[in-house]
Amino acid sequence: MFKRLSNRFLPLVSNDIGIDLGTANTLVYLRGKGIVVTEPSVVAVNQKTGQVVAVGAAAHAMLGRTPGHLVAVRPLVDGVVSDFEATEEMLAYLINRAQGVSKKMLGPRVVVGVPSGITNVEMRAVKDAAMNAGAREVHIVEEPVAAALGIRMPIREAVGSMIVDIGGGTTDIAVLSLGGIVRAKNLRIAGDKLNQDIISYVRSEFKILIGEKTAEAVKMAIGSVIEGQNREALVRGRDLITGLPREIILTDQDIREAISQSIDTLIESVREVLETTPPEILSDIMRGGIVLCGGGALLKGLDQLLSQWLKVPVVVADDPLTAVARGTGVILENLELHRDMIIEHEDDLS
């Protein structure tokens, strides 16, 4: 009786928060309000004092522009915690901001999305960082599962579904059925790798050094994996020969050439997962198609290219950037129903 009452009245004294903890961006879902925070996963630290001076968009604006005593860092690399203290500070800031004026007496119950296939130690780091940031209770879910729930795929039914979640640090490829992952592959080719490909290409072909923010901006503006776009963008950087500022025009063909090897690896990885998928589930995927989500799904023509090479229908999810965060919200709406999809820290991470 007490447990039923406590579960019934818990929302009055504690918030439920879902976090898509991404390498590039972190999204926070507040139960009853939806997605309330979307911030770059960047923390600026004063190296003299060790204090955090900015988090999120304010810190992201400092990337490549900090004086000697300030450093802007990404606390997550390839989807996992690389700087524990910075991650903790970032989570504390985001949780407090998400709760805002509706802060409750108890700390929030938190569901965090992580890449599939990360180790128990890496999961423990995420859990500890969230607990130290003020969470009362932390549950961890694999991002492809959360994304599938977020876009309302029928993953609890006896029907096979396939999702490709292309984030900033990692790409998760997963085949799901009956509430679990049947086949999965996680690779370190995602948005950040494509940015580095563009930086390397511009350095090699034009002898110009550009920053990561510039590479990302040009990728989003004219990036495409199919012919016939005829788009171009002005890019400024430092001439490696003279050391002076210089500007050039990049075309969509340049971007396509720069990222071609990474895109080939991505397509091959999806093919590998399909090749090991049971035939019955494969026939379901042929009917339902592969769904793309995450920021990388917005790369122009990627769905068409995948469909052309794999001979399977490929579609981009509605609002692909928020799929994982929305999925954590679905879990929070009925935690008991989705408990089998959660990696329980009390058991699996002990």
C-alpha cells in the first residue's frame, strides 16, 4: 500500500528527466513538459582556478577562441565519458536548468541514453556523473532502443525493425524485435569524423587550415552524398604556406569527395548487420524499411544512397535529432512497462 501511494505521489515531490547524452549535443526531456534543453556538449574551464566558467552554447562559442588560461573541452568522446568532472558539471547545469522553477523536494529520477556496446565501466561513469549531479535514481538505456521508442517503432511486437542512429561521436546500427536488440553494431564514424574528413581534405587539396566549427558549418550548409546539388560555400582559414588568412569556395562535390571513405564504411557496416540478421526479420525490414535518426540523418541524400546500395527502403525519421530524448520520455511515462529495456545499474553494473 505504501509503495503504491509513494509511486502515486512521487511526481509531486520529484521530477522525471530523460537525457540524450551526446558527443556533440545533449538534449534534456522533462516529463510533462517535453524537451526543454538542447545544448552543445561543451564545457569551458579556467585552468588557473579549475572552475567551470561556461557550459553548453556559451562554451561552444568559445571553441577555438579561448585565451591561454581558458580551455573549452568536450567531456564526451565517441559517446562515452572522457572527462568525468566536466561531465558532472555539465549534467548538473543541464538538470538544474531543465527543472527551472519546477524544482521538487527530492532529486530527479533520470533515464540516460548511451551508445550500444559500451562497457560496464563506461556505463558506471555515466551513472556516477548523473548521481553526483543531483539525480536521485539513474537508469541507463541503449540509444537505438530509446530512439526506436521515440519514433514509435513497433519494437515490442514480433516484427523486425531496423534503426541507424548517426550521432556526433558514434553511429548505432540495430535490428530490434520483441523489445530487444537482435543484432547491433557501433562504429566511430559519425558527425565528428565527417568534420575531420573535411578538415583533412581542405588541408590536403587547398593547403588551408580550418577549424572544426567551420567544417561542421560547411557540412551542414552544402554537405551531400548524391550528385546534382550544385551548391557552394565560402570558407575562410589560414594558408599553410604563407601563414596568412585566405578564403576559398568549396562545392558539394568537394564535401562528397572528402567524406566518401567514411560514408562507404558506414554503408558497409549496415550491410554487415543485415547479412547476419535472421531471414524472418530481414523480410520484415524489407517491408518496413530502415529508419535513420540522429543529426547525421540530415545529410542530404544519405537515405537515397543507402537504399540504392542495400536494396532496402530507407526513410529519415520525423525530427531525427530528438528521437533518443523523446524515447527516454516514453520510458519515463511507464518505467515498469519498459524496465526490461533498461540496463539496471543495481544489477548489471555492480
